[in-house]
Amino acid sequence: MDPTAALVTATLLSSHAAVSPGQELWLGLRLEVAPGWHVYWDNPGDSGLPTTVEVAAPGLRVGPVRWPAPALLAAPGGLWNQGYEGEVTLLLPAWVEDEAQELQVTGEARWLACRADQCIPGQAALALRLPAGAAAPTGALDAAIAALPTPAPLSPGADGLRASLPGVEGLHLFPSRALADAATVQALPSPEGTEVVVSPRAEPAPGAHLLAVAEGPAPRRAWYLYLPPPESP
Amino acid sequence: MTSTLAALALACLLAGTARAADAPAAPVEAGPVAQVGQPAPAFTLPDTAGTAHSLAAHAGKTVVLEWFNPDCPFVKHAYDTGLLPGLAATWTGQGVVWLRINSGAPGKQGHGAPRNQQAIDAWSLQGPVLLDETGAVGQRYGAKTTPHLYVIDPAGTLVYAGALDNAPLGKVDGAVDGTARIDYVHAALGALGAGKAIDPSLTRPYGCSVKYPD
């Protein structure tokens, strides 16, 4: 028996049951994680391993994962992890190319499932057939899309990059690995709410971002704060 | 020869004394979490046979500390299918001291002298596995994962801390350092031997959490 089978169930889902040329859609990797176990966000924290998903199909362009807000998970020894318990859906934006017909989407997901006393790596092959046709929404990803952190740009300021979140008090900041390696982040109270300040120590790698998650009971508001694209010469 | 024998006898005597003592001294000197570029904190820990090993005994040599848990899948991968046994054998053959440290608490995964001795035998490990049951040495070094590696130069300065490589479970993590495999510890030891700067000297470790006491 594969001991990982019962721990995490992986399913590839689509926002639409059929596709037509030029269509935008979402693909979603749904992970159902057994009680007591967790899997990891892009930046797993003090230990662990990021969950990864790669999907592709001829005629389909797939963007980078848009992560839902992770939870902060404590481990003995003062260690902290960032990840997901229960059910989580990782969304991938996708665009159907103009000449595309039916799509055979294939891919692979990898994760590390851990509980307090042990970790077990797992992976799954993913496959999804999307026939050509009128774009009928499936509804399968509606809740995950609605829960996506709200995008907001970080704007260059005198002492780094800033984003203002009016009316928000109390934030947890989750820098992605690419940002954590290159910058210090902090949330400062402001007269309007909270000011997020990113102070780079080095040039952040592409895809660097942070998630800001409001404190309090679920569902918690969350923001996806991204770096402005580099100025073209 | 006589002086060597005398020194050995003295060392055995001292080890015996240390073991006989009811309340052993703290395994590590108190202080802030170890930092690259700063002196590596001194420690003394027992191996799986109960023999005490101190970092000070290896003064003048390059020392690698490898946080270890024989039942962690990342450690198992590194030993069963990865490059760690060859890497350790290569460098110990060149005079590097390789100390594995298990900071797992009693009752936790991979803990205890019998299990770690079994791992030494199964993987034909050279050198001891040191048992840090209180987690004091692990906390002093800021060890977070198994594996988590540290390189100490012959002057006793911590010169590298972080991951074994950029390929957890053998798969290169493209989000961190591009698509080419980098063996950080191998590169650090090579640079140290050649008198070159170690770059990177600090990387993000990956793996299981160190199983510290609750």
C-alpha cells in the first residue's frame, strides 16, 4: 500500500468544462490533506518543502501558481512553518491559444506532507481533458477564486517599496522565498490602517511577492503584494 | 609514541570521568545563535556508545556539522540515493572531520542511541552520530532542518550554514538558484581548501523539522 495515498489526494480541476480559442480560464490543483497533516506554501518557513505543480498542454499557456493565504503553523523548538491543512486549491491562470482545439492537459504535483512527528513526500500525475466547445463554467473553482488574495502593487518610495492597506489593523506578512532571500518586510501602523514596507537588500528574483493576511477569524482578508515590473530601458 | 599513548589514556580517563559525573556540564556554552563569520560555539555531546566528543578536540581542522535524523525522508534520500555518503567519504579522506548531530528529543522520530547506531551500520557511516537530546546544541547553532549543514574552518570560525544542495529529494529547486544543481557544502569545502571566498556562505536549509522537545 502506498502510505502517501491516504495522506493527500490531488485532483486537477478547471473553471470551464470546454474551451474555445482565445479563452481565459483557471486550472486548479486541489489537495485534500488528511487531518493532523499539512503541506507547504511557496515559502515553507523553517523546514519543509514547497508544494509544486507543473501542468502543460499543446495550445495552452499556463501562468505561475497563485497561492491562497497560508496558515502559520508552530513546531517544537520555536520553529515556524507556513502551509495548509485540510483542503487547499492552488490556482493557475491559463490562456487558450488561437489555433487550439481540444486540450489534453497533463502535469505533475509534488508535496511534502508533515505532522509533528514525521514527514512523507508525495507526488501525483495529473491529467484533464478539455473538449473544444462553448465555454461552460464548472463552478468547481469558484470558491478558490473568490478567496484569492487581492492583488496590489508595491510602489517605490524613499525607503523601499510600500503598499498602503486602509482600514486594516493587524497583519501577518508572508514573503515568498524569492522575496525573503532579498528583502526585509514589515507592517507599520498608519493613520489610515497599515503600511507594508519592503526594504530590499538585493535584487529580488522574478516572481518575488508577499502575501499580507489580516488577523482574526476565518475567512481572513488577504492581499497579494507584487513588485512593480522592471522599467523598460 | 609513548606520549600518544599517554594522551589516549588520559582522554579515556577524562571521558570516563565525564560519564561518571552525575550532573554533566551543559553540552554547549550559553550565547546567541551562531552566525556565519563568528566563532563556532563550543560543545560536548555523547555519541551512540556514550563517548563524549567535543568540538574543541578538532581545533585546527575543518569540521562539518550535519544535523541528522535517520528516519527523515530527506536524510534517507541523501544516504540511500543521493550523494551524501560519497561527499562525506571524499572530504573525511582529506582530513575534514564530519560530525552528525541528532537533536531529536526522547520519543520523537529517529531518536536514540540504538536507532542511530543502526543507521551508522546500515549506511556504513564513518564518524559518530552525536546525541543532543535536550536540543541545546541544535538551538545554539540555529539548526532547523535535517539535513542542515555547517562548515567550521580550522580557525574555529563558522564559514557556511545552510542546505546540502539546491536539490531537495534530488530535484533542483528552480525557484531558488536557477536550474543547475549546486552542491553548496562541496563547493564551500572546495573554496575553503583553495583559500577562496565561500559564496554562498548562507543558504536556506530544507528538510524535516529538527524534532526538538515539546
